Amino acid sequence: MSLLMPLRVVLFYFLLASSALLWGLLMLIVAPFMPFRWRFTLIVGWWSRGAIWLTKHLVGIRYQVTGLENIPQQPGVILANHQSTWETFFLQQIFRPQTQLIKKELLYVPFFGWAFALARPIAIDRSNGRDSLKQLSRIGGERLAEGVWILVFPEGTRNLPGTPVKFSRGGAALACVNDAPVIPVAHNAGLFWPKFGWSKHPGTVQVHIGPAIYPKGQDPRAIVELNKTAEQWINNALKGMSEQRQE
């Protein structure tokens, strides 16, 4: 298996890139004529499901999810730690329909990025922090009112496994302003899909979904408290995963 893994990884990336190109081109043709929920299902949902299938069957990355019963009926803000690309695909399957807070540059990726724009992500310019927060609050509030989940990676970038998470407050502020629940999600995908390089390691990603956390107001203190609670829950969950692997 170890000798075949480099070939499997090459095949995986070839199929992933090819599918993104072909699927993105197809969606550019048909998606503009569809309502948002169909766009999400076709552009993001189906393609992400295919990407997760490839990771499982070609490079052996499986997953185990706990806490599905914690997901409330009311769409809210998903705050998740960020270690790899895997979770950006996988979480699309759990929370539907969904939009993401992303870097504006991703929309410039030929074909798939152009098609992704039709799924109405919240694309921000990270070089302008104040305008980005205003944009997140305005567009995020509109999406929540429409019954759409919002995925935020509050760390802002991928971090190595074992690194304590430290969250920015944008996602918590969005939840407080709109009186929406925060759903914390912890995972260890970075152990199997590393941040650096192209290598992949077979194994089972642990995904823990925590109880919904509801805002206690809209003032700065409430935002800090909500953000800290979510951050602490995820750090504790990650610590538990690490200890379990060491046993």
C-alpha cells in the first residue's frame, strides 16, 4: 500500500482537478437559471460529495462524526478549526444549504471559482479588515435570514495539528448581531491531509459537533464571551482527540 500511495495521490489530484474544471464549466452553463438551493446542491453539494468519495477510496481518508444530534433546526454560524482542505469539502455535506466566508481570490480560479461565485459565498478582501467585518455582517445577516448556514474558519488560515486554536471574533459577532446560534466543530483532518505538501495519510478523521451556543446579547462583551466559549470547546475537543490517539 505504501508503494502505491504516491500513485494514488497523483491520480487523486488529477481526478479532483479534472472534475473541478468540467463540473465548473457545466455549472456556468446551467446554474444561472436555477434558484439558490438548487445551485448549492449542484455546484457545491454534489461536487464536494465526489471529492470526499475520492479521498476515501483513493487515499484512504475516512471519517467518523459525533454530535449530529446537536445541530439545531435554526440555521446559524458554524465555527470550525481549520487544518486542511478536507473539511471545506466535508462540512458542505452536514450543514445544508450553506455559504462560506472565503478569500476573494478563490473566485478567480478558472471555471470552478467562477461557478462557485454562483453559490453566493461571502468573499472578502482580507487586506481590509474593517470593510471585511462590515461585509460579513451585512451579507451574512442576509444569508441567515434566508435560512442559509454560514461556515466560518475563525483562525483565518490552516494551522498544524496540535496547535491551540485562537479565534478572531467575526463569526461570533455575526451570530450575536443576528441572534443566531453558533455550532462549534472540531476535527483532526490535518493528520491525514497535511497543510504542507501533496502527501496523504490513510486514516479516520474524527469530527465532533458541539452543542449550539446561543448569544447573550449584541454588545462587545457578549461577542467576546460567545467567541471564547466556542474556542474553548474546540480546544478541549481537540485535546480529547489527541489523548485518545495516544492510548
